[in-house]
Amino acid sequence: MASYVTLGYGDIALAAILLCVNAALSAVMQLGLGKRIVISAVRMVVQLTTVGLVLKALFVVQSPWLTVLVIAVMIGFAGYEAYARQDQHFTGLWSWGLGVLSMAVAALLVTALALGTAIRPDPWYHPQYAIPLLGMVLGNTLTGVSLGLERLLASTTQKRSAIEARLLTGAPMQTALKGCVREAMRAGMIPTINAMAATGVVALPGMMTGQILAGVEPVDAVKYQLLIMFLIAGGTGIGLTAAVLGGARLLSDDRHRLRLDRLTLRRGG
Amino acid sequence: MLALNGLNGPGFGPIDARVASGSCLAVMGASGSGKTRLLRAIADLDPAAGNCLLNDTPRASLPATEWRRRVAYVPAEPGWWAATAIEHFLDAAMCRELADRLGVEEAALGRPIEELSTGERQRLALVRALQFEPEALLLDEPTGPLDARTTELVEGEIRDQMRRGACVILVTHERAQTERLGADVCTIVAGRFDSPVNEAG
């Protein structure tokens, strides 16, 4: 079957020496990044090793409940990440709830679609398929949702007087927020569209490269990559729409008021 | 008639007032005393407790969109959502005529908003509000950025609106203006009227 060169820990340690170049650059050019380089590198090693061990255990146990648990933890982290990337937040539960909810709905829907139609693993919850798929979709949906929400909140804050002027002529909130909603949707959508256009020419996707390195036929690897890209595009579209429309709703009320008082601005960072 | 019953929100109120059709209530007071917040609350732009009635119809019984056309608020610094003024009007011919009455030359209506003077923008925002023939007008310093001649034109228009039957709440810093408009004057201090207005009426 598939043949690939197994890496030893010594080989990885050798590659890690490259980081010393970055550290040296930081010291010589006084970038002040030394500490962050070390912390990020250590985080990466610890996180990836943990994920490897968890996946290995999951594959052995093959319990649907454990798979669901891991999925819940992944969505939780994605939600936190979406929250942490925003300068402005909704007050209360919606501060992280909106991001979590829209990403969870989008990623689960799209992953279920792929598992139910294209891949059909047996059993369907087989973690070897469910978890990597969800991870890919979730990561990219996260980017779209964060960008879209950030743009929505920034542009409504910035265009407050224009939005209210429109409300004052008797326009409903949907009309007054239309420009901001469209701007936010575009901001969230564009990275995915650009990624589709550039893939294979400018950059070889990491997942496809990984499969090829692991001995998969290039054409088969390409098929997987295409599937993933379509899933990502669909997931981003759904998650972004949920987040932006949900956000627009939270920014207004039943009396068609612009409720910027429901936002808090995080200072510093 | 526009009636405010115990209207209150963050930083102002409770406020009771009655403004009869064809009359003007001038609200005076220091910066930060709550004048703008009061007008925003009447226009239903900010949540507020208490009640507003237009000709005995409670605000809550009307959709907010309809209320804002009938009770038109013109902020001191009005906003614009399109590139030129003319795009903000439903009936271009009617608005051209209104703008002309207020001394705004016709060419200004097609120029980019940023190129207009503060005074032109202020008067065009008034035109934008008047196109719905509102029953009540909430004007926040409508002549603040205007010279003597255009101030006179705007005050003439306000008087015309009152003659038409509109009730006007006017925020102003000019005592003389309140006299020229024959307005009842009340002073707002720390968000409250320092003396009750027309409470008997």
C-alpha cells in the first residue's frame, strides 16, 4: 500500500534549528520577537503532538461520543479564536455566542454533507474522516466569520450618522444597513475566492502536499483537495451569512433603532 | 399636537411637555444638558421610557418607520448615505423647489456632499425632512452654521411649516430666534426642564 518515509525525532530537531535563524534575526535587527518565537514554537510542538496522540487514541477507540466531544472542543476553540480576533464585541453572551453558533452550524452542515455523500466512511463517525474534515472547514470558516463580523461592526460604527439619517427618512433597518451588510459579506468571502484562484499555481495546498508525501496518487490527492475547497467555500458562505445577518439583527431592534450601545470596544489588546 | 409624558432615558428626563399644532417650543440650555438626547429619544432613535403622542396617537401604536416620517428630526450634524444630495430625495422637483426657497442653488444638489458647505448641508437636511410634510419637526440648531440672510430664509420656512399646522421643537442658543418665531421657551438643566411647560394644557 502507501509507502512513505517515516520521520525520526532527530530529523525534526534538525529542521527546528532553522528557527535559530529567525531568533538571530530578531536579536540582530532588534525586532523584539525572540520571546514570541520561542513561545509560538513551543505551543506548536505541544499542540500538534497532543493532537497526534488524541487522534491515535480516537482511531483505536472509535467511539461516537468521544468523536462528538472532540468536535465540541474544536468548535469551542474556534469560537474563542473568533472572539479574540475582534476589537469590538457584542455585550453579554452574544460576544462569543454569535461566532460559535454560526461557525458550528456551517462547519457541521458541510462536514455532514461530505460524510454522507462523497466519502461515506464506515462507520460514518469514523474519526479518521470526520475530524480532519471538520478541522479544515472550521479553520477557514473562522477566517470568513471573523473578517465579516469585524467589517460589519467597524462599518456600522463608522457610518452611524449615515445609517441614522436613512432611518430618519422612515427607511427600515434592513435598508439602512444594506451597504454595511454587503461590505461585510464581501470582506468575508474574498479570501476564499482568492484562495480558489491561486491554488495550484501560486501555492500547493498543504493537505494535498501531505497526501502526496504520504504516497497517495497525485490525481487522487487533487480530488480530495477539490472536495475540501468546495466544502470550505460552502462552509464559509453559510457561516458568514449567519454571522453577518445575525450581527445586523443584534445591531437593531423592533423599533428599527441602531443599537451601538450593544457593542463594547476592547482597548489595547 | 405632540405630547411628551414622562419621557426619560440615560442622561435626561423625565420630561413632560405639550406642543400644540402650529406652535413652537424652544429648548435652550448648556452643551451636554441633554437637548440632543431628548430630540433623539422623541424620534425613537434611542430607547427611552415614558410616552410620546402625536395627535393623541401613542408612539408605540405606530411603526417606527412611520413615526419618523411624521415626527421628523433634523440633527445638528446630519448624515448622508449617498454621494450627492439629490439622491436622498424621493421627489426631486419638490425638493429642488424647497431648496430654492431656502437659498440653496440648484447646482449644489448634484455636487458631492463633501464639497458642500456646512450651511448648505444643514438646509438640504431640512429639505430631506420636509419632503414628507411631517406633522412635527424636531430641529437641532437648524441655523447654527448659517449667516443672517439664510437664517432668515430658514426661519421663514419654519414659520410656514407652523402655519401649515406643524408643531416644532427647536433646540437653539439664540434667544432672539425664539422671539422671532414666537416660541415658548424652556431651559433644560441636567436633562430636566427647570420649569414645567404648559402643564395645564
